[in-house]
Amino acid sequence: LIIKQHNWNSEQIGKNQAKKLKTQLDSTIARVMQAIRIEVNGEFRVLEKLLEDIPTKVLSPGGKVVILTFHSGEDRRVKKSFKSGFQSGIYSVWGKDVVRPTKEERRNNPRSSCCKLRWA
């Protein structure tokens, strides 16, 4: 993987435009690296296996499960699993609404800003 570093001259394109381009490039690189990490580590396969095992191998009868997700790919899988488990009678209740960190929590812990809590 080769990533070319761009050095924009702010006189050529303007300071605001240069900053915007750098931010876009940084976020694109971050998303690509995240996708590579997810695939290399098999993170979705591990999550799917966990969600499959929770009702039968992990959770005691009448127990509750809480999962923190950190990006939409994880959150979508957890949400669908909990909803499906509720509809099939595995879970007696599930949280339809996601729990997000408060402004104070995000200020004290900036890494929590992307976090979502789901429960069943």
C-alpha cells in the first residue's frame, strides 16, 4: 500500500481549502486502514460468532447482554442480531434506541464520541 504525501502550497489554493483537503485525505486514509484492519483481523466474523453464541453459550437464562460498538459496521450487526433475537423469543426485551455518550463524556473522553451502546 503506497500513500502519497501531498504538500499543498496555501498560496496556490488558499489556507482554508488546503486544510479541508488535508482533512478529507486524512479521514479517507483512516477509513481505508480501518477496513484493512477489520478484514485482516476477521473482526466481523468474530463478532458474528459472538452474537451467535451469546444466547446459548454465554448468557444465563433471563440474563442481559450489553455491547459497545465503535463503527456502523459493528452497530448494524449487533442491532440486527438483537432485533432478530427478540422477534424469535431469544431475548425478552431489547433496546431499540441506541445509548450515546453525553457531551460531558465526549469532552472528558474524546474517543467515546463514536461509541454506541446496545442491549438486549
